[in-house]
Amino acid sequence: MKSKEYYSVKFRDDAEKNPKIPIGTMIAIVYSNHKFYMVKVCWERADASDRLSEQEVEMSWYFDEENTKKLMLHSGTKNANDLMQALFNRFKKHSHSADSYITRWCDEKGIKYDYFVHY
């Protein structure tokens, strides 16, 4: 039976403040089915009304169950909700580049993840 636990937190979402912003970033962390994920989307539009001129890059970090458990251990948490809150509290002051700070911290702790970039 699959877990129905799902938590997500946005560190930054420029489009939330201004949907027509020409350049922006969205960074979010997610916990689902015993795994931690992080997503960063950067976009640029030459003209806010011209969807054809839009350029977008999506970066994704995937942590397997074993490394999600290590993430919980090193963050001093025992459940998904506490993990998300602990990571948000620890890295919110770096909301503009939380992904870099989180991955650097994970690298220092020996926490492994898969990284993908989509254009």
C-alpha cells in the first residue's frame, strides 16, 4: 500500500508575487512516498504576453528512501512534516538559492541524490 503522506514547501516563487514577471525562479521541496525531492524552475520571457519566447530550465533532485532517512537523521527529525519544517527553517534565509545550500549540506553529510536538468 502506498503512503498518502505528501508535504511540500516553497522557498521562493516569483510568479506568485507577479504572474507576468519576465524573469523568475521557483524553488520547492517535497516529501512523498517516503522520499524527498527538490525542484527549481527558472524562466525568462522576452515578452510576458509571448509564450513562444519563453525559456525554462527545470532542475530536480531525487533522494531514495535510504538517503531520505539519512536526511531525517542529520536534521534531527523522525517524520515527514518535521523534516520539511526543519529544512525550511534551516535554509529559508537563503531562499534565493536554497537548492545550492541544501545540496552542499547534503554533500557534507554524505547524503546522496540523483540530479536531473530539463530544458
